[in-house]
Amino acid sequence: RRLAAMAEETMAKSPKTEAPVPIRLQEILKLQDVGISEQQIRFTTLTMESDKYICVVEKTTESSKVVIVDLADPTNPTRLPTTADSAIMNPVSKIIALKAARVIQIFDMDRRAKLKVHQMENDVVFWNWVDPSTIAIVTETVVYHWALTDQSQPQKMFNRHSSLAGCQIINYRADKSLEWLVLVG
């Protein structure tokens, strides 16, 4: 009761126009304005792992490119030739992971160096960075974590629950300790 009364009192003191806005949306750019066609803006071709980069795999009949839009300089996207069907940028650094069918490669773009490569035994249906040094890789039956910090291969975290069989996976998250994991489909 006391909290409710305090909240009512606080609300009564502050006019509705001065109330803080819980979420503020601001358009930074239209991807079409930097040369990305509307057909390329899809769940399967566009990734945004943080507020730093947007990654798009552009496929045309002539070529295939990965487009990296640095949101600190959105009008100058980087376009690189690729054979990848998916790309994800590290949430804090200029490290990119590329997936072509079952092959995943990780590159340090500043050093122009390949950091890791692995061929999965099964198709990857979803993947994302769970923190700056770990990629989650989801197949039809298993979820893996692949550490960037050593030369290890992807490590099995758990089998997918049977209720998610055939579902489109739309998200995967982990707590800071990587002990609590959630797969969303």
C-alpha cells in the first residue's frame, strides 16, 4: 500500500508530459540508402548482434558479398566478396564469423587473419554471439558453444528439446556465467 501511495503521489507531482519515456526509437539510417536492396533485408540474410554493426549477405546473379555497416559511420559500409550464406559480427570488436553450408570461419578484420575454422557434422539452423568470445551454434538436434579464446572445437552444451523439433529458432541467450541457457523457437 505504501509503495502504491508513493507512486500515486509521485505521479500526481509530475505532469504527464514530463514522464520519462521507457523506450525511445530513433532511425539511424535506411539500409536502402547505403545500397542494400529491400530483397536482401531478411531474417536469413541480415544480422545485428549489437548496437555496433549490421551485417548483410547480398547475393545477386553476378556475385555474393558481405556488407558490414558500422553504425558509428553508417554511410560508408564495407563490402567484401564472399561465398558465405550467413555472417555475424562480434558485438564489441571487428571480428566476423562467416558460415558457408556447414563450414564456419572466424576472421579478425583489423589483423586480416583467419582465427578459426570448423566443419559442422550437421546443418546450422541458427547461430549468434552469446558474448564477445563465444558463438552459439544451433543444429536440428544439438546446441554448441565455440570459444574464440582458444583453439578448441565447438563444445556440446545440450540436446534440443523434442518440442522444438521442426521449429524455426529465432533466438538463443545465456547469462554472463554461461550456465543458464535458453533457446527460443
